[in-house]
Amino acid sequence: MKRVILTTLTTGLLLISIAGAADQIGYLINTTGESLSKINLETHIIENDILTLGTDVWCYPNQIIIWDTLAYVINSGTNEIQIIDLNTEQTIDFINLPAGSNPFWMEFLDSQYVYISLLINNSLAKVDLVNKTVVSEVPVGNGPEGVVISQGKVFVANSAYNFSSGGYDPGTVSVYDPNTESVVNSISVDLNPQMMAVDDSGYVHVVCTGDYSSITGRINIIDPEAETVVADFAIGGYPGQISIGPDQIAYIAAPDWSYDSHIFTYHSITHEVFHDASDPITIGWNVNMVTAYQDTICFAGCYDDTVHVIDSSGAVIHKYPAGDNPYGIDFNYLPGDVNGDFDVNLTDILNLISWIYVDGTPPRWPIWRANVNGDQTFNLEDILYLITSVYVDPNKRPIPSPRWVK
């Protein structure tokens, strides 16, 4: 039956592609320079300061997410989302967020809605990207920072800094249900949870930074279904950003007061620690950014205005001179590009058929690129949609799926 389905679906397809290929590009936000840089990952040419970020000075760009042909940037200081058309590399709009709220981190629920932590407001905002409005604002814990989505639930890390005592209250992760639009649980975690990432099993990895003094960093791992911490181990130092790659290696940026540059790593499934505070990867000067890429490498941004591309051993593959204080990067992954070659054609159709009906070999990471009809599942509908897009109606482009779809 599998061979019949495969033969039936591929009969009559022309061995040509009518979908254009794209260069592999990384778009980088420079927080102090308040600008956008562009790295061509094939030619290794970097163009710095191609666009000014924010509507005013002191905008503090904090995060960038690429969604198809648009880039969305959180500007924390000016309380806004900046929308950039990557075809023209020009700003096309801003979405205003509550004044003085200090928006910190965001995650897309789907093509219309994004959730954003508002650090000063101690709340989670739901933003409608189509109508460019704030739909709702719900209180969460004190000092919300990192936001991730797993199994359709929104997890928010509450850093819980207490201005009165000058220290940190017990850390929590709030669980928000988009269906009821309410916080349904509060999970106790270690001190000062800041950033989070989701592994390919859907588990939520919480970086608990400590108090920058006697209490150092720990990793808490949450089962999203049970909404409980199922693993907890020391990593040391004062860790911040985390990113988990296709090989399940977790990379953590761990800047410290001496401006030494530390990156910690561990295996997200087995929890084996490879590099921690006692044996860190050291590059550049004060690493603030880590972002894994599709071919098991990681981009690390340093305060000395450099971006280092490393493998899991810490070996430097490339080094780029960036703008002022690179802090976030995202890549122009193409929806429908199942094999990860930055083209959408017959090969992607065949790979998708093979995955679903033949040998179960998964698409190239990140896997959401195979959900071409955007319904958050992988099935025959995606195959038919991709065939239509490539051979029947090139205007019916594959739809980008949320990054949390595994």
C-alpha cells in the first residue's frame, strides 16, 4: 500500500522546480547599536547596520523572529514590535505595546497571534499580528522574561526580582492556556528563571540564573503534559540565553562580571553535561547570545562585536565582525523546504512522502518546515498542498508553521 501511494502521488510530476531558491541568511540584531545586520551563510559576507531599529534611541532590541518573509523585532525600550519586510529589508510597521511595560520575549502561537512577556507589568500580552493590536494582558508572576510554547501551552519564566529586598523571591514558571486565556498553573523552579527552550520531545528547559553571587546556575526541565519539574541539575556560573539544536545539544550563554566568555553545553535528552562553569567553552568576550542552526552548529554573539559560529566541541568554524553588541539572530527558513537546502521543489515532495508513508525518516530540522498547510500536523494534506504549490499554483505558497510544532 505504501508503494502504491508513493507511485500514485508522484506519477506525472515534472522533474523541474518552479519555486525559487534562496540564499541562507541570518538576520542579526545589535542591541547597543540598535541596528540590523545581515549574514550570508553561503558567501560568509556580513553587512552591518543595514537598518535602524526602533522608533527612538534607547530602543534596546531584544529578540528577532522570522516568519516567512517578515521579521519581527521586540524593542524593549520603546515598547514596540517592529515589522520588517525581508524582501526589501525595510520597516513596514510598528505595533505599540503598553507604555513602560518593557516587552522582553515573544513566541508565536500561530500565524496571527504572538505572546509577549511584559517585564515591568508582570504580565503576558497576547498580540494580534494581523490587526496589529494588543488583544489581552494577563497577570503572571513577578518579572516575566522567557516565553516558550509546548503542546499548545504557553510557559512563562518569572525571574521574581524583589526591588524592596534587593534579592530574588522564589522562581516560578506560569502555565497559560490559550483556549481559556488564563493562567492555569504555577510551577516552582530554582532561583531566578530567565530563559527557556523546548527540546524535540516537547520538554521545557528552564535556565535558572541564580543571584549573581552565592547561588549559581541550575537547569530545571518541565514535563509539559504533567506540568511538573522532572529533572534538576547544576550548570554553574550565571547562565542566560539557551538554544537546543537538531543534535539535541543545549547551548547556554553565560556572561559574567569579569567579561570572560563562557558557553555551557549539555545533552537535552540524557542531561549529560559536557561543558559547565568548571570547564566552559571560551570564545570572544562576554557571550550574550546563542542560537543553534540547522546543521548542528551554534551562533554565539559576543560583547566585543563579534559573532562566532561553533560546533558542539567549541571549535570555531567562522567568525564575523558584527554591529554593536549582537544579541539575537534568526534565519530565513523556508516553509516547504523539507530537506533544508533552501529550495522548494520535487525533492521536498518526495522526502515528505517518504517520511509519512515509507521509512519514517524525519525532515531536516527544524521540522515545522514540513507542515506546509500550517495546521500544526503532518499528513497527506501537507503533501497535496506542496504538490499544488510547486506544480499547479505557485501563488499558493507553503504556510509557515509555529516553531513549537515538533
